[in-house]
Amino acid sequence: MKPNIQKLSNSMQYTIWMPETPVSNILIYFHGGGLIYGTRNDIPYALTSTFLKKGVEVITLDYPLAPNSSLNTILETSLQSFLELYQTIIKPQNFNYMLCGRSAGGFIMFWLVNQIIKLSTIKNPTKIINFYGYYDLKDSNRSKKLTDKPISKDLILSINITNFIHDDSALSRYPLYLYLVEKGELQKAYDIKENEVSRYSITKAELKKFPPIFSAASISDKEVPFKYSKSLKDLSPNNVFYPLYYLDHDFLKEVDNPQVQKVLQNLENWI
């Protein structure tokens, strides 16, 4: 079935993929991109197909991008979006639901689950799927060189960093992300100070209250420390973790790699 594009009351767009079999569950997906670039349409079809085969309706969701929007705006908008989807799609049909986050989308997902648990007025997700995400911002200002050549400031001057934006389908903001990471200026882009980082951190005690978590990350990840995904396994016997070896951070792009195919098969069995 062709994807169906819809818009929420807060102007965020989302895309729905329906399985051919009756819906058994709903999944909401948050894309990666360091909260700077990216699009809800980045979900590989191999991953979408994994969910659809299990009768899972897939919803991929926009969120505002920094530095055009602050981190607080990004998170609060994501919460608004989720609550509207919950009230209009999940609750009326009494479906269970799962959340899936990829890299920075994982950070949004973890933050969102923590808010859902605190609200206690809506049912929790039954499962959480984390692809190389993170649950705090302690590593966000560490300078990382992700390209062979430095990114010049001239290269990013044409990128709009003021007008509201919630989708970067062309990935034209990727150089901005590389520049900010290289300079160690992500927190500045998020409009937060060093002493505010803890406000957005999820503690181990809080993570222990989360539903079962499926995690996968590469041990050679240069963007997000491998330890984030690995550490989740030890928090609950219901959590599972699959390490991959010598692949890049965003290994979901390599859907033909045997390691990635094995992870997707493990995910299919776990859902």
C-alpha cells in the first residue's frame, strides 16, 4: 500500500504505512540527524517492511529542527504530536503501540517515554526500539571529526538557521550538522547551556521503569558512544542488545550487509 501523508494541528506532518494484514499494533518512528537535519522519510524500506510483515501500522513523524527551533521546542512539539496521534489513532482503536528512534530520534523517543510514564494518564508503549540512540546530552558538545576535510563556514552560510523548519527531505542541512559537531557547538544550536544539560537527561532509575527495549549499535560508532545502547541491556532482563562490528554509525543504510539483515530478523522475532 502507498504511504498516506497527513498533518497534525501543530503543522507537523506524518506518514502512515498500513500492513496488508489486519493491524495488530502501531509504531511511531522518530528519524535521526542530530536534531539539525533529516526527514521522517529516511526510514529504510527494509525496516518498514519488518514492521508491516508483523501487522504493525507504521507512522513516521516530523519534528522541528535546530537551531531554527530550540531543544525545548523540539521536545514539547514532539510530545504534542504524540498526544494528538494517541487521542486520534491509538486510543479510539484501543491498539497497543511501540516507539522507534534512530540516533537523535532515539533521544526524542527516550525523553518522550519518560514523559508518558510521568503523565500516568495514558497507557505506556509495550515496546521500545532503539537504533544507536542516547538518553542524555553529556556527549553532545564533544568535538568529533566526521569528515576527512574540515567543513568551512562558507559552506553553511546559505543554510537557513532562523525560519521554522520541520523537514529536510533533501538533507541539505547535513553540512551544518557536520560543522556544529566538528566545532563542538551542538548545545549552542539547541539553545541550552552546559548547566542545563541535566534537565534533559534520563537517569538509570527512570530507564529501569521503561517497557522492554530492543537496541542495536556498532562498536565502531564515531558519532554516538556505543555505551549508550549497550548499557540499556543491563537495566532489565526484558531488554535485548545486538552489537554490530566495524560498521558506521548509521548502519541501517547498509540493508544488504549480513549483520544488518540479522539485526532486522532479530527485531522481527522480538516484536
